[in-house]
Amino acid sequence: MEKITCNRFYKQSVITRLFLYLLSGSMFFATISIFHVNSFNIRFWQIFLLVYFLFNFLLCYRYCFLLTLNKYQYFFASLIFLLFFLLLISGFNALDGFLFIKQISLIAIMFLLFFAMTFLRDINVILYLIKVIGIIGTLVCLYSIWELFYNHANLPKYYFNGIYLPRARGFFVEPNEFSQYMTLPFSFVLSHFLMVKSKKIVNFSLFVMLIILITGQLFSFSRGGLISYFASIFIILFFNRKLFIKNKSIKYLVLSLFITSFLYIFSGSVFFSALIERLIGLFSGSDATAVIRYDAIINALSFQSEDPFYILFGIGFGNLPVLLGSDVATTSNFIIDYYVESGLFSIFILLFFILYLLRISFSQLTILYDDMPYDLRAGFVGVLASFCGVLVGGLTYATHLLNIFWFTAGLLVAFICFFKSPRYESRGIL
């Protein structure tokens, strides 16, 4: 059968590509505000996203993108519009109307980000986006490691056996959020490292990047981040299983993990002991934060069950802080957060969206894996692994409110639509 090539794409203008690269890189500065409008914080990535839409979809008179979408892009777009409609309905039950407006505005921009990625036609731009994220993410992670040793006074601390241990956080407010964002560059770098035949200098560079990304994740002391990494590794090795025995890159991966663990342990046994305690506490319930999470889940579900309208349409999107208090603000589980705030109908559509997206992605990769060029295969697997990592990380963090959730979902749809020609559909992908 004819091999799949990467020369079939819609070529975008230079300026739209520039804003896409700026958009992808600025996501790692997601909590840095440019300015404030009342209590609304305007971020770098939001500005780049809006400029991209303005230029590409309003000022670009050469084509109407709505007429060039295929049925799968329409289908996923319809699901997002339905989700947004149901979120608007939840506003009628909102405990705090202003907080609802603030959060619905934020999720609307997230949906725009999803659309921006979904409508990408240039597969080469998508592959470059992945490289940009891998490089920028690694640099941010390297900065977080530098900050631990030279500027740790203002860092969040983890208290362990009478010692306050600084936690890596990059340019984010809290380490747990930083750890979720690191899932993207880690997945992209790892998939390229294992699946693409590159020159020795490139492989060595990827090897060093993996060490940096693993080290930064360990020093964040984030359990959700580590779980996300493990999920990403599982997905990548699952699709790389045919090459597992003979691929020398696996040996380098194991070596990078060993070196990172060695440096981590001997940087002070207290760091290693603290991390082990954190992991055990997550599953044993002995950790104080784990107990707070469990109590928040029970309180949120108990309150919602008191009113059938709350069960069906939620207590109002973004209104969990009103119910749980500003000190807790979330159940630290994106499924429960979304269900309590938006209701039964909305969580059903969201889960259907996620499961259907995963089903098509796994089907395409399984059927077309051997026919893909190495870089396209690595890109597709890396995006799928990062999305799965963010989903798993969402069991300990509200990842549906992070732009990386919708960014990776949109990229998956873009990859799916790239293969939606009669030649590939006839092979039973859907």
C-alpha cells in the first residue's frame, strides 16, 4: 500500500504561523497577566489567540473556512457548541452570578483555542507546533530547576519532618499546575526520542531534555504530575511496542530515568523520602490534602443532590468556590467539578466527547501506524499521550480549566481530520 506522506496540506500564511507559534509558546506563561479589566485577567496566550482568529478568519478574504471543513470537524464543533449551551443554562442556577460570568468567559476562550487547533490544515505547522512546545516547555522546566537553587525564597514549600522543601513551579502560581503543563513537552519529546530516527546530536539533545523534564517534575512534588507522566509513558510505549526490544532509544530512556533518580536521591535523601510520603498519602488517605479533597467531594455531591435542577443543570459553572469556600475552591477532580457545576446533561456530553475522540485516535493509529512517516507518527502519538496524561492528571486537578486540555484535544481532531479521505475511511477507521 502507498505510504502516507506529509506533503498534503493547506499552506498557511507566514503571519498566521507566527501567531500560532507565539500562542503555543505563551501557554507556559498562562498565569502571567498583561493587564486587568475589572477582575478579568488578560493573558499573553489569549491575546495571541484572538489576534490569530481576527487575522485568519475575519480578515483573510481568500477563503471561507466554514465551507472547507469536513463532517468530523463539524461534528466535534457541534459538541463544543452544545457544551457551551448547557454551561449557559447552568448559569440560571448560579450561586454567584459574577463568578459564573467570569468562568464562562474563560471557558469560551478555551473553546476558541480548541477551534483554532481543530481548523488547522497544514500538517507541517502542527509538527512545528509540537517542536516549539517541546523546546519552550523544557526551557521553562530548566528555569524552575534553577529557581530551586538560586531563588527559592518565594517558592511554595512542602513541610516534611520539620523541614520546608521548596517546590518547582516555573512561571505558574502553584506547582501542581506547573506539573500538568510539563506533560505536553515531556510527551512530545519522549515520542520523538523513541519513534524518529535522528542524528546522534539530536538524540543526545532529546536525551538531555528528558532529564530536565523528569527532574523538574520530581521537584514539583506533584502527585498528579507524576501520574500524568506515567500515563503518557504507557501510551507511547503501547504504540512503540513493536520496536521495544530492538530500539536502542529504550535503553537511553531507562538510562535517563536512572540518572535523574540518582541525582534526585543524592541531592538529599529528604527529597526522596518526602516524595514517597506524598505518593503514599494520595492512596492511603493519611495526607492532609487528600483528606481535604475527599471532604470537598462529599460536600459538593451532597449539596447538589438536594435539588433535582442542580443534578440536571448544576449549581452554575465556576461556582464551586462559593459552595466549598475560597480556601478549597475545587474537589481536585475535573469530572466531579464539571458535574457539580454544570449538571448531568453537560457531563454526559463532555465524557462522550472525550471517549469518542480517544476511540477515533486509537483506531487511526492502530490501523495506519506502519504506513505513517516517523515524524507524523511521533507527533500523533505524542499529542495522544499528552491528552491522556492531562486526563489522568485531571483526577487530582481541575485540568478542564487549563488551556492545554483543549489545545491537545483540538490537535487530536486536526490529526484525525488529516486522514479523513475516502482511501483511509474505507479501511474501517470509523
